[in-house]
Amino acid sequence: MDNADLVTDSEQTAARFSVSVHPKEAVLTAPVLLLAEHILGSIPLWEVKSKKNGRGGVREKEVVREVYYRGELRKIPLVIYASGDLGLPNSVDLELFRGFERWALGVLKHEGTLPSVVKISGADILQACGKESSGVAYAEVDRFFLRMAGTMISAGRNKTTGDRVHETKVENPSRRGKLGSKRGIVFKIFGTVVLPGQTNGKGELAHTYEVELASWYRDSLLMGNCFVIDHSLFTEMKGSLSKLLHQLLHNLFYLGKGHAEQRYSDLVRYWQIKEHTSRSKVVQQFAEAHHELTRRRFLDQWQIVPVGSGGHKDFMFIWNAGPAWWKTEAQLPDLREQYELGDGQVSPQQVIDPFLTGLPAQIEAQERQSTEDPTSAARLLDVILEMSGRRKDPKVWEKWWRRAINTVPHQVIWRRIGEVKERKARGERIQNLGSYLTSLVRVDAAKSGAVWAVDAGEDTSE
């Protein structure tokens, strides 16, 4: 049976409290839905597993977190600092973290809350993430907890001067290694981590991993600030890029209501992968990941288009969510209720997104629009005209939409398209998709001050 047909079944309980799996048969074979904390899920923290992840690898990287803030799509610059020689978290750590979150849900279901310091055994986390027990697997668990404990995420702080990832000329050698800016705050995901066999803060010998959760992470999880992951689908994927793409698209699909776009150069920087200049090589590089996600119906369509100017060649990835993502995403309210998240666990006033510290200054609408990829307008118009069907006066209709596309941020229009598709998928009666979409975007244009958007004389009827 196709896995996408199974995501509508909710997991009754989670982790060690409900998963009856023989130690030698830990691989997941049944549908499992997992709630993942959304703030961390919106940060491209993880990278491809490689020999560089450890000694001699990249110690820090610049990323951009995309969020909706006060009704606007904002891009927050962050810097990820590695845990010394252990390097940055990779796709194996992502698998173990997914298992950790699944286990944490089991604790929450069983005990009614999640303590600030949790105790978990290596067998528990391996079972929860669907990995078979072995000496290598237990060594990976050790590295996972140590790496996560040492990883830091900074908001509002520049990258270390002299980092060789982005070659920059350093005029004064004595300044090498110093931070270019003293602004900003640094956050962690795990605080103190005590490994089995070590002495904890109470002077007692630890028999399990004792993990202190960062308050922002724990509070956000308890408030139900989450998205839903089909954990069975995730564990079935073999490729490292497949898992990272699955992670990235959950946030991008949320922002774009089933539509996502990302520059290739960004993915190279986020995931520390080899950069190609030929489109055929880029397609080949992501072929396995796209095949896996499409075959499992997580992706519906994808394409890669050349972009860039001034001699810098780049590519834009464009994705549309498949039925597996839509079905899984629709179950967020039920799962929140099942785990009683947000129901008095934490006061809403206590939950503060720490990474909004790095929010850049207000950007005017015109400046936002000027940063749009020039091919985005053409793609948007094609999708809109296809959705609109036959019109009485197609020239007037197209003229109106060209004006709207030049006024309203493209990401907002993509979200509106996603809303229309979502309502249609839910079985709501919409007489005409094109007209309904127009009514939504007309409001967005009016909010931006476009007089023509409320002009009764503007004929955009069928």
C-alpha cells in the first residue's frame, strides 16, 4: 500500500510507551505521524553527512531563516556554530533528532508534561527513530548528543572574519578569528548533556543520557508550535539529500501553502555540497532526492530554472507539494489535541521566538519586490491564467494580473494560490477558482495602497 494513503491514521501513542518492536527489528513498518517543533524546523541547521563533518570540516555557516512576521515574509540571517571537531549537525543527526522528538511526545503523552531535563537511553532513541541497534549506531547516538550540546545558533551576529568558506580579504591578520560584530544573541537547543557513565550535577552516576532542553525549544513544543511529519516516509528514504530536502520543504511548503522556491546557491551553502555550474549536473545531483520524494507523493512537481545576472550563474528550484504532504499537514489540529499541546502547558506570553532578535530593519514593499527573481513573475502569470480558465476578456484579465504581480509580493500570491487549492482539496464549493483568487489578491493589493485594486471600473469579471 502506498505510504501516502496511510498518513491519515494517527499514532495512538508514541516512543517507548507504545512501540512494541523487537530490538533486532527496530525499522518502522507502520504509519507514524510526528509533531516537530516549528521554530527549529524553519532553520536549515543540518548538512550532508561527509568526511568533512568532523575534524577539518566547516566550523560555522551563514543561513537564512524565512518566517512570516506581522503578516510579512521576512528573512532572518543566522549563523550556525559547530561543536568543535565534531562539526555541524548532519543528516544522521537529523534522523536521531526526529527519533528524539518522537520519544519526547511519548513522555508527554504518558506523563502529561515534558521535564526540562529528560532521561533517555540509547536503545530508546534508536527504537524511536527506526534504527537497528549496533555498536556503530550507539557511537552515532553519543556523537549526536555531544554535537547537539555544542551547536549554537546566533541571531543578529556576523560570521567570523577570515572564514575560508566565503573567501574574504583580511587587511589585519591580528583580527583573524574575531567576530565582525558584537551584536546579537547566541542560543542553544540542548543545554547540559550527561552521557551514560558520567557523573551528573547531583554527583550521581548517570545510567542514561540526561539532556537539558533549552527553554525556548521546550516551551514552543508544549505550546503546539509544530508541524506534522510522516515519520515512516522519512525513515524509508535512503539518500542524505532526500532527508534534508524533506526537512527544508516542510517549512517552505508551510510558508507558500504547498509551493516552494529556493536558490541552488543557498542549498550549497546550507548543506555544504559540491556546487555545479551546469544545469544537467544540478539535475543529476538532486535526481535521487526528487525521485524518492515524488515516488512517495510528498512532491507533486518540481523544476530547475536558470537565474542570475552580472555573470553569476545560478538556478532556482521550484517545488509543488504532493498529496502526502497535504494529507499529513491537515492533521495538525488533531495531533495537537491528542497530545494536549497548548492547553495550559505554557502561557502564550512565555513563548518568545528567540531568533527574531536578528530580524533586519523594515523593508519597504518596493524594495522587497525588486529582489524578486525576474522569472518568478512569468511563472506566476502562467499558473494564474491556467487556474482562471476561459474569461470574457482575456486581455483585460491578463493586464489586471500583471499589475497585481508587480504590486503584491510574489510569496503572498503563492500563498493565496495555495489557499484556493487547499479549499478545493477539502471539497469546498468554489464557483470559479480564478475569480476567487482575484478577490483574495485584490485585498492584498488594496492593503499595499494600490488605488486600482478597489476601482469599481476595473473589469476582471468572467
